[in-house]
Amino acid sequence: MIISPKLLRLIELLPTGVVRVFAIKFLSRLIDKHAKIHLSGTENLEGAKGPFLFIGNHLSNSDGIILWKVMKEWDPTFVAGVKLKGDALTYLGTIAVKNTTIIPNTADKEGISNIIKLLKSGENIVMFPEGTRSRVGSMIKAKRGLNLIVKLSKATVVPIGMYGSEKLLPVGRDADMNNETFHKSDVYIKIGKPFEMSKRDKDEGRKEYEERAADEAMKKIAELLPEEYRGVYK
């Protein structure tokens, strides 16, 4: 446990500006101490026009913090599940990192609408379409909704493959994220080429199309990963 719940309650009493300065320094040093980051593929964005909707696989609670460290050039807003504010580490992450919240495993129309509005205003977005961290160490099925966001926002979709973070901050065996601890690890991040979401076929049902389009997008992420991390998208 990095920060005890008792200390977190004391931190929450401080002005937001003070907490943000602390959170940025604390999280940055935490990643610098434990992670050796290997970033590749940034050349794939040369000449590409945004706003960008970055989509990535999700192996650890450290994923967002790591991407925040390496993607400052694009100053993205991260899509975060509302439950993250209940854990010390991820609470600090939501203070340090620009984010917009969504309620996982629900048809959160307001959350999706906010993502679309941000993209339309020119903000870059990072989201994890799986909706939660994989507990099997490889990709799991994506949630529906990705194609709707892309269709309404006209954003440029960019895949990101990431691995090693599952060793940096392993998923805990129980539901208490406060029990998760950092370990030294190499973390590999590869940014892929922008791509267009698949179009709906004339006789294709809406649900069938949403699933197919999401699967095709997730396979773009899988292509950036070693085979053992591709999971259901091998």
C-alpha cells in the first residue's frame, strides 16, 4: 500500500491546487523509481490530424499514469471509471491527470456525451475499451460504444499496445486496490498508425456491427503486442 486510507483522508482536506502539485510530483517520482519505459511508434503520428482518440489495452492501474508520463506532447484527457476515486493511488491520479469520468458496465449516456464533446472541442482522449483491467494478463473483450464515439466526434483513432505494467503494479487478488504495490519492471508502449473504424454493412444489425467494429479496432491494438498478450484478439 502506497498511501494509507487515513493519510488519504487528510490529503483530501487540502486545497485541490495543493493536492495536485503533490500528486504530480509523487506519481512522477513513483514511476521514475520503478518503471523503465520503452516508447516507440511516435513517428506514426507525424502529419496526422487530430483530435486523437487513443485506445489501448488495460493490464494495470499504472497504465494511465505511465501514459500520462510519456504522452505530454498530446496533452490528452483520460477516460476514468468513477470508482477510481475510492483508492489512494488512483485518486491522486485523477487529481494529477486530466480526466473525464464514466460509469463502467452501464449505458452511461452522460459520460459518453462528455467524451464526444471533448473530442469535438479539439481535446485528445485516451480510453481503454475493455472497460476494466484484465485479470488474466492478456486482452479481454471490449465493451460496446467505441464506434458511436468515433462516428459522432469524427476523431482520428490511434491504437496503443502496452505491456509490462502488469508486473509494475500487479492486479490484486481481492477488490481492494489499496493492497496493490509497485515492483521494478520494464514497460513497453507502442503507438500504432491511425486508422478508420469499419463502416456498417447494408444488411448488418446494429449490435452485430458494434461488436464487429469494436473487435476490428481491438485487433489493431493486439497487432502491437507480443502474441501472449493478445488474449481474445489473437
